[in-house]
Amino acid sequence: MRVVTTLPVLWLVVTIVFLLIHLVPGDPIVQMLGDGASAGDVESLRHSFGFDQPLHTQYWLYWRGILHGDFGRSLRLHDSVLHLVLQRYPYTLALTVAGMLIGAALAIPAGVASARMRNRWPDRTLGVASLFGLSFPNFALGPILIVVFSIGLGWLPVSGAGVGAGQFLVHLILPAITLGLGMAAILTRMVRTSMLEELSQDYIRTARAKGLSESRVVYAHALRNALNPVLTVMGLQFGSLLAGAIVTETIFSWPGLGRLTLSAISNRDYALVQGSILAIGLTYVAVNLITDSLYALADPRMRR
């Protein structure tokens, strides 16, 4: 059922991406070729893009191309948009997933500890740290990490993705931390709030009365039931991480979809811009669908 309800969202995403090029002020073909282009070149490119067709025909052709895996060709790079996107997409996906894992790995134990020691100094310290993380943007944190760990200490590389799996993981550390710290700050507050609510429930008092260890009560019972709102926030924040990846990829020269999108925008390569934005939008829809599926794993009551 959830898959069926996702179909209108997919249609809306594709439609908005299609309309992007028609919302560009002026003639997008002239924008791509420049003011010095001849009338013959403009008309030839307009025909190759199908812009000389009625809007509803262009819309149908765009859908037909997507269903056949044809997203058009890049004007500047002289390659298919799909090939260019598939080249860069794994890098952005790896960076986003790594940032999310780092955020969750920091936030879940910190949120649980904060809830267990409510209103004590560890709770207040973690609260201040979370507030600091929320107020510190990626474009400021990234250069600081480069100065400290790359230039100052020489532990990690400054930019690029390296060659081979080992080098790839080493180059991934700083960009992933840059993305993950901001998410960790958000998730820590969410985990704390959700855990406080669960720890006050009757079943927790019953579990303690049965003589279960405190760690089992907290992690096997309370935390599992507290994960649903956390999963919701993580699904929503995945889109924010994708957007934040554009800035982070630029700072660390990471060869992902974000840098490709910025390059396409600066070069007025609208077909490539459409393809990149469509890939990001469809990823966000897919992640939210997966998040809904994870509810049943986190809470057996959701399976009904």
C-alpha cells in the first residue's frame, strides 16, 4: 500500500524537474549557447532538445525518455546524463550514508545517556554540545577539520576520493564527519526526548520489578520502542544530508553528484541539472519508503 501511495510523489518529482528548465528566465537555449550564438545554432539545439514542440509533447517525450533510461545529453561534457549521474551517484550516496551512520553512532548512546542522567551535569553538557552542533554549519566546520587534521596534524588527506578501497575510506572520513556531526546534534535531542517518554511507561517499571538488569531494561526494551520517532527524523534528515553534501563535496573536492550539479548550473547545462536533481529527489523518496518499512522491524506492533 505504501508503494502505491508513493507513485503520486514520484509523478510530482518528475513533473517539477521537467518544469525547472521552463522556469528559467529568458530562452534556456540562448543561455546555454551564449549571446554570441548564431540563429542557426540556436534553432538546431532547440530542435535537438525538442523545445520546438508543444509543452504537452515535451512532457510526454520527457516521461518516455525517463522510462527508457534516457535523461538526455550533457551539452558541455558531450556524454549522456544518465552515464554522468551514475558515475558520481555512488560517491554522494556513500558520503551521505557514512554521515548518517556517524550521526546515529554518536547520537544514540549520547541521547540514552542524557535521558538516564536527566538534569545532571552529563545531561546539561550533552545539551550544550548538541546546541553547539546545531549552530555550526558545514561550510565552517569543514575548513576547520581540514586545518586541524589535514594541515596541522597531517593525519588525513585534504581532498579527493583516492584510489582503491582503502584510500577511499581514508578520504571519506573528514567529509563524513562534517556531515554527521550536525545530524548527531539533532538526533541526540530526539533520542533523549523519546527515551524519557519510554522510561516513564508502566512496562519499564514492570521490567525493573522483575529484576531485569538496568542495561537490559534500557537497551532491550525502552530503546527499541523509542526508535520509531528517531527513524522518522533520520528519514527526513537524509534529504538534508543530500543537500548538505553539495556544500561538503565542494569543500573537500569530493567527486559526487553535488559538485556535478554545481558545475552543471555554472555551465548552464540544464539537461545535466535536471538529471542530477531528479536523482536526488528519487533517492529521497526511496529513503522515506525504506524508513516506513523499518518501523515494523523496530516496533512489532507496527506489523499489524
